[in-house]
Amino acid sequence: MGGPYERTPAYYLTSLFEIEEPEKTSDTIFTVQIGAFSNLENAKKFAEFSRVKLKKEIKVEFKERKNLYVVWIQPSFKSKVDARILLNEISKYDEYRDAWILTTILIKNKKG
């Protein structure tokens, strides 16, 4: 047989049409979360109180998945050790005894 309509083994076709996925890199950041509220006003009040008490930048953001307003100390850290130092520092205050470190992995495509 032969000709243009001859069947070609699947492995051959696969190698002709290989799709390269972009390489990915990731960064990990560590954020100290000091509160979570169902009410925006309460989150804002706690954030303002914390700005004054801790003399740090504070961010309030709504997290739809949890249906909560979370309160974070900014900026985030690239080192968990640095985040832990801050957490230990603020844990001496009763208002922040439940604070914890949020670990976020940011995945991005490598530019080629």
C-alpha cells in the first residue's frame, strides 16, 4: 500500500505534534495574618487599631472562598524565619495571640 492516506503509527504522530508547556517558576511568600472578620467595619477597626499599636502597614482583604475579611501585616516576607520573628514579636500582645503565618506559593511562567 502506500500513498498519502497510508496509516501512520500513533507514536509517530505524537512526536510530530509534541506540545511544549512553558517552564514555570515559583516564589514563596510568608504573610503574618492577625485577624479574620465576617464584618468589614470590624476588620477596618482592628486594622486601624493595629496600625497604631504595631506601627506597621496593615492590609484588609476580602477572601471570597472563606467569606471573611482578613487582616494582614504588610509587607510579606520571602523568609519564613523573618515572618516568625515578627510573629514572635507581636504575640506578646493579647490581641495577636491567635496570629499565624500564611504561606503562599506564587507560580509563574518563565519568560524565554
